[in-house]
Amino acid sequence: MIDDSADNAEALCMLLAVMGCATEVASSGIQGIAAVSAFHPHLVFIDLEMPGMGGCEVVRRLHASRPEGAAKLVCLTARGQPEDRRSCMDAGFDDFFTKPVTHDSLLAVLGSVDRSPQPAL
């Protein structure tokens, strides 16, 4: 999970842990890119608005530095307008959720990735 809000990251990580996922948290875009390189997750939740580097730029950089399909990149944001979703998908996100994410949405996205022993970030 890449999110500058410690409370949001902790809440999602606790829910993912209950669902059987190993998790890591990065609190900035730069830290997130480094964590993805070190951790090699199958799934990365990325906040859209973070200081320094927003989620769309994080996704662009991850796509430039990793093989296609290396991780499913999911936007998790408080912004939920149709234009927000379009800009995120155009940037390269694989999916888009607004906060708070529902249990059913998490189940759906977890079901769409390989559940081998790779962690979620």
C-alpha cells in the first residue's frame, strides 16, 4: 500500500491481513517505488493524492521500470468523479476504488490476481 495517510494504510493492511495477505506500507511515492522493487508484490494499492509525487506519476514510473503485468496497480482515492477515474486509467492503473473501499471490492480485486505467496503492498 502506498498512502501518505498512516491511518488509511493501517486500516487497509489490517483488513488485508485478515483476508490472508502479507502487506507492506510506503508513505510516499518515492518510498513506494523502492518498496515495489524490493518486495515484488502482485497487487499494489496506491493513493492518488500524495505530497511530492501523486499516484498517477507513481504508476507511470512503475510501468517504465517493471515488466508489463508485474503487479496489478489499484488506485485507492477519496476522489471519485468520472474524470478522476478516467485520468487514473489513462495513467496506467488497472483498477480504481474510492475510499473507503468495500469488503466486496477487496474480494473482487484479490480474486483477480495470482494468490501465490506474494504479498500485497
